[in-house]
Amino acid sequence: MIRTPRRRREEPLDQAELARLLPAPGDPELSSDRLNGLEEHLMTEIRNLTSDTAPDTSPHTASDTSPGTSTGAPPVGAPAWSRAPRPARRPGRRPVLVGVAAALVLAAAGVAGLAGSSGGSGRAVAPPAGAVPAPVVQVVRGSTAGLAGAVADISGAAARAELPEPGPGQFLYVRSEVSWLVSWEGADGKNRSYVDEIHPREVWMSPDGDKGWLMEPYKEAVDRDGVTLDDPEGGGRTLNSPSYEYLRTLPTDPGLLLKKIYDETGGRGNGPDQQAFSTIGDLLREQVVPPKLAAGLYRAAARIPGVVLVDDSVDAVGRHGVAIARTDEADGARTEWIFDRETYTYLGERTVQTRDAEGIEAGTVRGRTAVTDRAVVDAVKQRPAGLGDAPPSA
């Protein structure tokens, strides 16, 4: 007997039957530290794009800090313990995975109300994984008194520094310990100040800037083996996207340097003076800067209105030193470049909140870095002798 095949039902299935036939959907889990990291990266990109296209509406004003005037907030009570650009600002050179990161952030935004939330409120019930309470320190007042003498010592030491010169096919290597502010809003709707745990960050860059590699295994958004910093298009270099070869073309005279910085960065950031100071800081933080240029940059920075000397600051590995600093008038965050008291060598950077703003308490340390090694190596992922080839511990 020939059997007639059973005909497939043509009426639509109702929701109950669909739920029975299909597997249950997975929870859209995305750790809050990954979400925060991706959001921070995307917002940095947006700010950079906005600043690149925004017209210059803020004129270059005269100095607002006369000799002998102190800058910064009054001391605050210390501390209950421990960028982002932003971070504090991250270096102008960025990985080529920006589009991927942006897509992930947008996707994450769609599930933010579910991942790490309570009762559908959309607020995290716990701080991001790996984050710790931000340190709060006494804000030491800065002054222009002694600034000229300190800058003379610092620039003199920079000019005498003996740095390796990269050859064909070699790479510049910079290793740092870093920590940046992590934004977090608790379930009660109040802001809390948390920071990354201090962790290693390594960068390799070719002298022309076309090839590079970043390793920051602590960061969930960065693969443990690192991410490429290659620039396949080999775009032109600027102050905001420099290479070692580009830095060698810059004038070393502080007056000419400062004019070039103001001309190329005008209309960006929180005013021309703050942007000029930030641009110099970016060049120093994660580069091997030719000695004479480094000396010129320090002398140029001292001419920026609002720049002061801070008698004591501490980098990410606990080294104390004097600091050249400037407070961003827009948000009260003071960036401090820290130098050894005896050798005047650049140690690292610290950003401290000088006044209560945007839910961040005065005295909060928003970011810290410490440069622990600068060298020339023969390949990406290769470390100087003594550091070994194993990935650094987070």
C-alpha cells in the first residue's frame, strides 16, 4: 500500500508552541568592565572626530596665571583608597579595530539593561570586574614659583639623555604600568569613582609609524596576544598621530614648537592652552622622543598659560617626584608630568581631580602611568634583554 505523505501543517504556530519547540534564548551576558572599556574607546574616537572637524571658536587668551600665583584647589582631606581619556587622554595613535569596537559598543548598548542590572533598572549592581576604588589624595597646590628653574633642569637632563637610535626594520619599544578611571553608576543612581587595577601596557612602533603592536592583556577588549597598530594606508603623520621619523622633523626651538602646536591643534579639546599641554603630554607618554626635541617640548610647555610646578606627585609604581602640571578649567582635572628629583628623568603621569565635578570627588586620582622601559628591538613582541619573552603578568 502506498502511503500518502503527511502534509506539513500550514497554520501558524502560536507563541506557546514556539517556546516548546525552540531552545531557550541565551542570556546576553557582557561584563561591565568590557562594556565600560568599549564605551570609553568609542567615546574617545567620537571626541577625536568631533575635535578634528569642529571650528575654532575659542580664541587664544593671555596668561591667566601670573608669577607667584597658586593654581589648583585647596587641599582636601585624605584618603579613602583607590581613562579614562579618556582616560585621561590616550595616545593619538589608535588601533585599526575602531570600527569593530564601535560595533560592539552599539551591540552592548542594546543589552545594557539586561547585563549586570537589577530589576530592569539598567544600572550595574556591582563595580566592573577588576576595578578598585579610586585613590583619593590631598591636592597639593601648584605654583609658578620655581617653575623656570625646574624646567631648565628637566630640559637639560632630556637634552643629555643617551637614547638608542632605531635602524631599518627595528621597532621602538615602550613599557608602562597604567591605571585609568572607570565610570560606574551604582544601583542607587549615584556615581562611584573606580579605577583599573594598575597593569602593564607594552607598545611596539616602527620608526615610520606604519607598523606596530599593542599588548595590554589586562584589558578584556584587547586580546591577550595583543592587537595590531599597523597603518596599512601609511597616512601622513601629524602631532596627533606622530612617528619617530616625524618627530625628528620638528623644530627644537621652544617658540617655534609652541607656535606649530597651537596652529595644528587650534579648535580642539577644552581650549587652545589645554589642548597644547595635552598634545605635548601625549608625545611624551608613549614615545621615544629625540633628546633635543624632548628638551624643547619641556621649555615650550612652560610657556603655556596655567602651567605650574607641583612639589610632590607619585607615579603608578609609587615613585615620587616633582611635576609640571596644568588644570583643565572645563572639568577640574589636573594632569601632572612627574620627574625624578635627582636625575630629572621623566617617570610618568598622574591626573588628579582638583574640585568636585561630575560626581567625582576632589582629590580623586583619575589616572596614573609609569614608564618602566624604553628601548629599540628587532621585532614586534620582542622585549629588551632581561624582560624575557613571556607575556607580562596582569
